[in-house]
Amino acid sequence: MLGVVLGLATLAIVATSCGQVPANEVVPPPDSQTPVTSAPVPSVSAPSTEPPTQEPTTAAPAPTATKPPTKPKPAKPVVPAMLEKGDKGIKVRELQHRLRQLDWFSGSITGNYGTATVKGVKGFQEKRKLDDTGAVDKKTWNKLVSMTRKPSDAEMHNRLVPGPAIMKQGSSGDRVRDLQARLKQIGWFSGNVTGSYGSVTVSSVKGFQAKREIPVTGEVDQRTLDRLRAMTRTPTDDAKHNRVPKPSATGLDSRCMTGRAMCISKSNNSLVWVIDGKPQMRMDVRFGSAELPTREGSFSVGWKSRNHVSTIYHTKMPYAMFFSGGQAVHYSPDFAARGYNGASHGCVNVRNLGGIQSLFNQVRVGDKVIVYR
């Protein structure tokens, strides 16, 4: 009986323990009272086949890959200046006179490279697409020399010494006719070409000389004649004898012979306005330079602007008739003043103000423009 009571007590104790016993745990039988404590049996380990553990050592860090240093871009070479602000001397005098020949310098030749000279050089450089530093490097100098003549010592020191007269009052003949016709081209002579060097011709020559700062004598020396020839074309026999022929269709491009067309010849430096194959008027023209050539081909007038000003070069382009992008036929006061001693930025320049005004009033948007050689 006592055994039964002890067994029930044991079961009550087991039932009140935390949770369930895991299935793999061995539960002692209910009639066991005091567990027998046995001495632990020392365990014998099998010999290890792994190498003995060594003390950790501090290893050198693995080398990290580094990018090769970037090579700096080579700096743009600085072109040494031959002449620059602050310089003085005879070379500066030559520079100033050459600039004056192209209307990039005015006033007396000083030999001092100051603000006015810097401004003239920069203007010349910008016009020719050179580095506009205001200082003269070799490229600028070579370009300037190619476009001008070497000034005399008198010119570089503001001494206006006239040369021997080639023609003067009292002269006559074909040379005088050529002179008068050339002066007439640029508005310095009016009336009929006579071939006689009289007071009217003297006055015309004086005006031309004063404008170009040539010794004002009224006589034609070599300097005066060279400047006049550089600005004008060789007069035709008709021009020298006051014959005004109607424009001829001979030599005109065949594309000009139908409809309404401005027929522009590069080989003849001429613009002929043609309507239905009949020439109406002819004018002298000049074109762009080798760096900025006038495009050739068949075009049409896209739009017109009576008082246009270039948005790129900020120069006046009156009576402009645009035919290819920014290229247009327009009046050029520079062409009227300097003739062929210069070039446009690609446009077709006209120097006859009355002629371009009349043409502008006649030409319509859509009329043909044929530019050819």
C-alpha cells in the first residue's frame, strides 16, 4: 500500500514540471527513489589528424590595385608676340601704317603700341578669323603684310611727300580717260569723260587724295594711281568714251534666261538683272574672300530687308536681298569707298547706291538668284 502511495506522489511531481519531456529524454522508472551517482568516466580522444593550431600572425595587407596617374593634357602652346602693347619703335610705326592702309588705324603714326593700336590689331584679327589678342604674332603679321605695301620712311613719320607727277593739269589722252573713268566708278568724278586733265579732274583727284591721306596736290603720283587702281576695275572702252550700252545677254548663264533673275558672274564681277531673257540693268559686284566664299548655284530670294544690320558682324547691309542663309545681295559703303581692295563676308556687294535702290524695289521674294563663274 505504501508503495502505491509513493508512486502516485511521484507521478504528481512529474506532471507539474515545465512542459513536455522530449521524446529522446530517458525518464527514470516510478519506483526509483534515489539516483545512483557514479563517477564520471574519463573520455579518451582519438588522435587528431589536423595540424596543430598556430598562433595567429599579422599578415601584410594585400596590395590594392592603383590606377596609373592621369597624364595632364598638354597646354596649348603660347604663340610668342612679335609686337604687343607697350612696345615702341620703327616696327610699331610700320604696323600702324599697314593697319591704316586697311582702315584699321587712323590719325598720326606714333610708334607707340597703345590702346588705339591694340584696338586696330584686334579688329583686323577678328575680320580674318585670327586669335583676337590685340598682340601681333607671326600669323597676324604675315597676313597683314600680304594685304598691304611696305610704307616709306616719310609715311611712317607722317611726312606727306608727294612723288613725281605722272599726270597733272594740262595732260591729255587715253591715260587721262582711264583716270577719269576710274574716279567716276567711285563717285569722285561726274559728267563726261573727256581725256583732258582740267580743273574738274584736279578737284576730283584732290578729294580722292584727302580721303586717303595722300599728299593733296591734285596731281597723280604713283601712290595715288596705285591706290585708285586697287579700288577700281579696268574701265571698258565704252566707259572711257561715254557710251552706255544696254546689258547684253551674251555670256549670261542659261538659267538666267527665263523668268526673273539676278544673274551674278564671278568671272566678270557683275550682276545683271534679267526679266524673261532681257537684261534690264548691270552693276559691279564683289564677293567673299577665300576664307568666307560666296556660294555658287541656283537660289531664290527668301526675304528682303531695306535697313538690315548684320547680327554677326554688326555692320550695315542696306537693301539686302537674302538668297542663301545669311548671304545676300546688298549695298556696301566699304565697296564704294575701297573697291576691290577688300572682300565681303560671303555676300554679294554692290557699290552703285542708285542702282541697288532701283533693283531692291523691283525684285520680289521668290525671284531667282544665279551665282556662277
